[in-house]
Amino acid sequence: MAETDKEKLRTLIVDDEPLAVERMQVLCARLDDLLVVGTASDGAAALRLVEALHPDLVLLDMTMPEVDGLSVARELAKHDRPPAIVFVTAHDNYAVEAFDLDAVDYVLKPVKSERLERAIQRALSRRDAGTRPKSEWLDELWIPHRSELVRIETAQVFRIDAERDYVRLHVEDRSYLLLQTIAGLEERLDPAQFIRIHRSTILRRDRIKGLRHDGLGVWSVELDDGEALRIGRTYLPKVKAMAGR
């Protein structure tokens, strides 16, 4: 094998749609950093080929019959040296689960050449940086926005509000909607960084300036921007404990 081939990301394409595989092969052929070593049309075949070919990267369809993309990723995560995963899917509602599995990226179909190239650069950066320690908590979120997903570090989020089956993530001077329940997201956030103060609200701890008693047993948190938010009775003991009370 040529020395230049050794430096490339050995890549396995997994998709149950032949036309999608063909299109991805064409896109990959245009990228100098990739070497496609195989393709698979279902999850079970993907797992067998990973064992046989030892790819550096798997471009993995999310929705496949029987063994889907998430199941494949969970199995690969058990390996001592798992390949990097880039999910490629027409569905944007699995982003939280995908990054809970330490995926490198999450690319929406139809895949654009420049979007795939950004995903590959992320995979290369991950490889060059070495294997990062797997955190118990989410450190980034990918939010559907227009025709792609936007990467947001959880450290950038200062407030989360529930809106039925969605949560609204507040980041600096804008907000994003994510299809995820507030309870489900709370389980994935570092409790040292975030605290739930109400059934509909999670705050980043360092944005809380103080607590205020409004009478008749009602308490509020004061934020660093001067806003006051009511604390739900269920969450009051935990919030008081944070303040050492």
C-alpha cells in the first residue's frame, strides 16, 4: 500500500439504499483524505465488515431494517479501538442519541459535498488529537437549523425551556429548538454545570446570582442579567442545597 494511502481515512459506507451508497461513493472519490475500503447494505453486514476491514471511519445510515445505525454504533462502541462514526440520515431527530454515542458528526441527506468534507475534517481532527476520554455527560449538541445541523457546545447554553416535546436552548442572543424532552436532556447534562429549577426550566449554575424569597413560600432565582425565575416546589430543596441552605 502506498504511503499516502496509509494516511487516508479507511472508510466503510453503510446504507440500505443502493443509490445512496453509489452517491456517497462518488462524493468520497472527490475527497483526497478518504479511501473507501467497502460498503454494506445493512447493519449486520456492517459489523462483519468492520471486524474484517478495520476501517478508521464509518459513514453510517441511521434508519435501516433489523439492525439500525444506532444499534451498529452501540456495538462498535464496545471495541477497544472503535472506528469514528459519521451518521448520514434523512432524519434530524436522533442527534442527541447520536452524540451520546460519541459520533464525530451527523450529516443530513441529501448530502452536499462541502458538508461531507466538513465532517471528514472533524474525523481527521479527532484522529490527529488521539482518542479523547469518553465523558459521562453531553459536551455538545447538534441542532436542526435550516438544511443542516448546527453544533453547539453545552457550555454555551445558559437556559433550557420545555416546549411540549421540544426544548428551547438559549445561546447568547438567540435560541434553538430541539426535539427532546426536558427530562431526557436533563439526564444527559452534567449536574455540576446545570440545575433544574422548575418542571419547564434548566439553568446553567454559573448564571445564577442568588435566591430570593417572595413570601408565602415562593422562591425565585436571580440571574446575572437581572431576570428572576420562579423555582418549582419540587426543585426547591436541590436549589437551596446548591446555595448551601
